[in-house]
Amino acid sequence: MRTASHALKKGMTDISENYLNCGSREMTQLLSDVRLPQFYRVKQKFDGSHMTDEMIVSVLKGELREVLIVRKRAGNPGLCGMRIAVTAGSRGVANIALILKTIVSFLKENGAVPFIIPAMGSHGGATAEGQKNLLAGYGITEKSMGCPIESSMDVKKIGKTADGRDVFIDRMAAEADGIIVVGRIKPHTAFRGPYQSGLMKMMAIGLGKQYGASVCHAEGFQRMGYNVRTFGSAVIKHANILCGVGIVENAFDETRKIRVLPKEDIERVEPELLKEAAQHMPRILWPSCDVLIVDEIGKNFSGDGMDPNVTGSFATPYADGGIRAERICLLDLSPETHGNGMGTGMASVITRRIFDQLDVNTMYINAMTCKNLNGSRIPCVMINDKEAIQFCLKTCVQADRHRPKILRICNSQFVEYLWVSEALIEELPETAEIISGPSPLPFDAEGNLTDRLPRQRGQRFQ
């Protein structure tokens, strides 16, 4: 498969090279009349309530003690000697290394034998090594965690769903004495329901590895809400789930809340945490624009590369929200996504920089598993940042060419700071303030932006 993938990528590269050699001058000339406006640097204001590292450790250990020891003390021998699997997903969850290390530490302090398992469906190229490498990128290694990381794509049947379908989960998790499911709870990018991204989905899809993920996706996203609930409930019933650790983040990609839920409370409490997560997730305060520029996308920000709950770039008709943009322009892939350009298909234009980094093999395995090809398509490719933005604006049919409405964000996970064109400043929300401007976007001689928007809280404009 890798050989075929490389041959496909080479063919696409040849096409791109042909354009660069023969068509770039013509394109540059055609775009020469597109004048980009002046921009303001703007700060959006969100509720920044969050947990410090010390609070995370204290709260997490306290709730684990309450759920796993105090509540089960009567007639329960405790955790001593139990082999316990702790799940780790593929998303860039805030403080995930600290959270997992704290859980592992608690288990070891109470005599258990913990190990970490990747619970990420088909991500990481659907290979054990690829999934372990993804975790290493988040600082989750055997050395840093102080326990083994058992990565395998083998699954084991544990029972049936209420409607009679077989349920498979990671073999080593199925054979452990207990499982602690860890996951961030937030709105999903492709479907709606009482359970979206969170603990139920981690059990239904993450623990199911590539096989389980494919089965759960088989009926498409129109049935995903039902399948997540049905398979998740079956895992709770048939697997040795000890508890779930639900994580809610704020608009700054910081840990807002951690709840340790006994297995019998997961189905009841998760929908409440989902509502809270939706209220505090990042968003663009403007309702619409002509062109939305996104500096970087990647699987560490969203399963769809850029969270459509922010960008409005949904790959299915089963969810909606976010800003309404006539064109979306993508400039780069994040280093953490390792070439998985899922989400490029929901853009209007990408840069040659993105194209050159694409690992289409990983992308297409991801698309094949989720049964949705929209996010893995390759849109128009422009030679540099400037022409990518100009091409988007040139092809807008609703924009005022003299006063275009353009927004630029770093990524969909961090939108506190952004560039806002002059026409949109007239619509400045009350919960946003101008930092500086107006000034032009800074391009170098190659037509690429020389600045970078802040990627996380605490950073400032360069």
C-alpha cells in the first residue's frame, strides 16, 4: 500500500511541478489586480477559567480515590495486583501527559499494575507503531509515564450490542483486570447527539481500533449518534470498565474541569459535560466573512484538521455551526499531524507547502475508516500564501472587491488573536478589542507571510 501511495503522490507532484513550471506566471498575472486590504490585529475575549497543574493532580487523585477505593471499599479487595489499562487518544488534549501520568501514579501507589493503550481507532496509519509514535508526540512515552505502553491493533470480541451486533475492543484492554477510559468531551465535527466526542465515543470507536472504528462508521455519520451510544453502552456492560475520566476544556485549549465517573454514571453525566464544553469552546465572534485564512491545520487540533464548529467547514450535513465563509484558505500543516492533511478537502485553496507535506496513505486510511471522503480531497493548489489568499478572493461572488471581509486565524483551537480586515472592524463585537493596525499582511519576496499568529495562550503577535 505504501508503494502505491508513493506512486500516487509522485504523480500528483508531477502535475504540481508542471503547473509551477508552466502556469505560475500566468496565474500571478491573473491575480495581479486583486488588492488585499489593510488588517487590524484583534483580541477576542473568552472566559479563561482553568485548572493549574497542581489542581489537576489534586482533583484527579481525590476523585480517583473516591470512585475506585472509598465507594468500593465494602467487600472489595482494592486495586492491589490488578492489571489496569488506561486509554490514550490521538487528539491534542490539554495536559494529557500530566493527566495520564497522574492516573498511572495513583494506580501504582495503590498496588495496581497500570499500562497505557492507544485508543484511537485507525489513526496513526492503523498500525501499532504509528499509534505509539502519535502518543510520543504528545510526550506520552514509557519513560515519561513510568509504565508500559502496549500498542497493538489486535481486538477481541467481548459481547453484542442491544441490537445484536458483535462488539470488539483492544485485546489487551479486554484481557486486563480493569480499564480506565480517559477522554476530552466536546461537540463532534460531523454529527450531533447526546454523546459526541467523549467517553462513550472513546469506548465505541477508540477502543475498537481500526476494526471497531470501521464497523461503527459503516452506516455513515447519519447513524453515528445512535452507534456511539449503542456500542458505548455495550462496552460498559461487557468490558471491565472501572471508571471514565472526562475532560472539559476552555476556549484557550486549557483544562477547565475533570470529572472521574463510575462506570454506571458515564451515560447519565456525559451529556451534561457536553453542554458545558459547548458553551466554553473557542469560536470566531463574527458570524460571517468572505475569506477565512487558517495558518495551520492538523489532527492535533481536530479530527477534521480544523474544527468545523469554529470554521463552519463541515464534511457532513449532519452538523452545523461556526462562521459562514464563502472561501477557506489553508496555509500549512502542523508538525504534530505528521502529514495527515485530513480537512484539506473542506478548503477552497491550499498552498504548495501543504501539498508537499501530505501523507496521502495516512489520509486515505483515515477517510476509508470513517466512510467520508470529503475531508481528504485535494483542492486548488497555489504556489505561495499571497496567491492562495488572492485566488480565494478573486473567486468570491458575494464579496465587495473594494472592501472584502477577511479573517485570519492561527488554527481552529486557538482563536484569541486574529487578523481582521478593515470592512469587518466596523462589525467589531463588544467582547473583542483592537490591538493594533491597520497594516498590510507582511509577505516576503517569495509571497509567503513572514509573521505567525500566536499558537497558544500567553503568546503574542510577532
